Amino acid sequence: MSDHQIASGTKAGTVGGTLLSVAINLDSSDILRTIILATVGAVVSFSISVLLKWMVKAFKRNRDPS
């Protein structure tokens, strides 16, 4: 049985090289755009969640005969 283990130094080198190659190819405008889109997505997601929760409460309140 052969044991295929990768040394931790090789893993760190691979991850570090990958991250550096990605970082070199990113523009600051891409990072800013990503931050803005993530913020807008989070705000919309939260708003929709609050709206749906409010709608469910209102629907249950209207259907309750007591």
C-alpha cells in the first residue's frame, strides 16, 4: 500500500503561490466592486427576510379567529 501524503511545506507553498498569483491579477476596482456588491446583497437579503417575517406574522394574525 502506498501512502501519498503531501508535506505541509508543499501545501503551504501551493496555497501561498495560488494566493499571490490571484492577488497580482486583481485590480483595486474589482475589490471595490466586490465589496459594494456584497454589501448590497447583504442589505437586500436582510430586508427581504424582515419583510417576509412581517408578512407571515400579519397573515397569521388575520387568520386567527380569536
